[in-house]
Amino acid sequence: MTTTTPATAHARTSLLNRRVLNKVPEVTVFFWIIKILCTTVGESAADFLNVNLNWGLTNTSIVTAVVFLAVFTIQIRLGRYVPTVYWLTVMLISVLGTLLTDNLTDNLGVPLEVSTIVFSVLLGLVFLAWYASEKTLSIHSIYTRRREAFYWLAVLVTFALGTAVGDLISEGLGVGYLKTGLLCAGLIGVITIAWRLGLDAVLAFWLAYILTRPLGASIGDFMAQPTASGGLNLGVTVTSLILLTLIVLTIVYLSIRKPDVIAIPTDPVELAKLDEPETAPHHRPEARRTAMIQTAVTLVLVVVLGGAFYAWRTNALNAEAALPASASSAAVATSPLGDMSAFTVITQDTLDKLNAGQQAAATTRITDLESEWDNAAATLKRRNPDAWTAVDDKIDTVLRELRSTSPNPTTETAALQDLLTQMGT
């Protein structure tokens, strides 16, 4: 029988006084569905601001950060889980995490390999600090401000890491968005099976959480990309509207039925039991040891298997990037990236449509260039990184001009002509 001393009673009362209701939802199928949807819509929203409104990466990042801080302030001040505010926070923090990686890559030139390693280490440090402070990483005990702060910091880093990993696989290693999404879905399936067989629930949750970011991005890309590129040709706007509608419907259902609300006791004694080994199985010493061993084994597997996959794809791409000796001189004389005819044909075709007054057709055609360029990026970048970056910057400018909500034929034409010149025509 446990004896309650005045000091213990005071500590429990203090815990109750400073607590909030559990601020995160229960992990149900609805959690994962809406998490993926929020990730996809968030990415589409960032692209719309960056490209269609032509704000640029820096301005988009500033606006997103300001809006996020406003919504996050509301989330922190709330004393309970409110689906609308919580998932809006998730959507905004997904954009913020994505932009964090994009700024490092595009504005600062940090390789995706470096970003992946840095964010992996940073996430590990966040978890270590969280565990050292709270002795738990469980989302079922987010009922204090400090735990909520650790939770959202971990979420931000997982989105940045998920972006880096997803972009590294799909773009840097040339796997492509669809195959990357299928790979992530398969890994999530493996994690789910492992959890059913005894994998620590907290470890399984955060592994799946990281993978849902590239999975969501792949789903959005598959829906928006043209049929010729293997997509559904719905476009960014239609895709965003469909997914946003699904999010709203899901949030309405969660707000009414509340299947994801985690109950927290109001009695100080019962509340304190949530973190006691006798009443919280995941806090028991043997459970902690098992979780640590599983985490160590998982890290080793990730490093070994991930490293082997990276080496295999890198060798394959390097071999593909090497120009045949018979074609090297002629290709390099035209462009250090090799044969650029496929890209110049699309660019010239887009320019012809624009000159003919076919704005919509030109905007549609330039998507073919984006798809072809992304598919070839991993190989071309290895041939000549500087030349690839120069062309890639020109393509980004063309995409912003043609997809602008207020297109200007003069600046569109100039951007296309600059791109053709940069390609060596």
C-alpha cells in the first residue's frame, strides 16, 4: 500500500494545477488519414504561394512562420484537444518543416545527404532531452506545457527530416515520387506488423510519423501530375480542393463523434499514476530496457540498409551519368549536361504556344518540362552540378511566370528565352 505524505500530496496537487487536458489525439486510423492529408495539402499550399503567387521561397517561409506562430499560440493556450486547431497546426508545421529543408537546399546549397544526417541527429537530441526531462515519450501523457513543447518540437523536426529523406530518395537518388511513396507505404506496413509483434509503440509511432511526410507528398504529386508522367492529371488546385474537402469532413466527424479524445483523470492521485511504473506499463524498467534495445537495433538497421541502398543507387546513377566516349565531345560541346534536346523541344513548344496566344496550353505544356527535368535530375546533376543548378534556376523562374495567377506574356517570353539560352540553344 502506498503512503501519501504531505509533500507527495502537494506535488500531485501542483501537477493538477499546472496540467492541461491531453492536447493530442488518440492514434486511430483517422489520425493517420488526416495526417497524410494535411501533409499533402500543406505542400500544395506552399507551392501555390511560392510559384503561383510568385512570392518566392523566402517570402513564403516568412508568411508561413507568422501564420504558424499565431495558430500555435492558440493551440498552446487551449486547455484541451480541439481537432480544428490541432490539425491546422499540423498542416502549418508541415509546411514550415518542408520549407526549412527547402531553404537549406535551395537558398544555402546544403546537400540533402547533409540535411538528412543533421535532422536525424537533431531529432535524436530532442527525444533525449524530452526523455531526460519527462521520463516518457508517450503521446498519451501530453498534459503539461513542457511536454507539449517537446511534442511540437519533435513534430517540426520529423517534418524537416521527412522532407530531406523523401527528396533525397525521390530526387537525389532518382527513384521518383511515386516509387518513393510506395516504398514509404511499404515501410509503414512493415512497422505496423512489427508493432503488432511487439515493437515498442512509441518507437513505431515516430518511425511511421516521419515516413508519412514523403508518403503524403507522393500522393499529392501522383494526383496532380499529368497522365504522361504517370499521374492523374488533376492539377495542384483540384488536388488541393479534393484533399481539403476530405480534411474538413474528417475534422467535422472527429469534432462530433470524438473517437480520438484521450481521457485524462481529474483526480490528482489518478493523474500522477499515469507516470508510475506500477500503473503505466510503458514506464516499467523492463519495458524501458526493451524499448532502448529495439531503438538501437532499429538505428543499426536504418544505417546499414539505408547506406547500402544509397551506395547502390549512387553507383547506378554515376554509371548512367557517364557519357559514352563516342558522344562525349559532341554532347559537351553543346552542353556540359549532355543531350538536352528533349528539354529544348518542350521549352520551344511552350514558347510557340505562348506566342500564339495559347496561355492555357503553354501552362500545361511546361508541366511536361518539369516532369522530364525532375526525372532526369539525379543523373544530370552528377554530370555537372553547376550547369544543372544554372538550368534548374531558370526552370524555376519559368514555372513561376507561367503558373502565376496574373501571367505577364512579356516576362513569360523572356524567361523561356533565357532558359533556351542557358540550355545552349
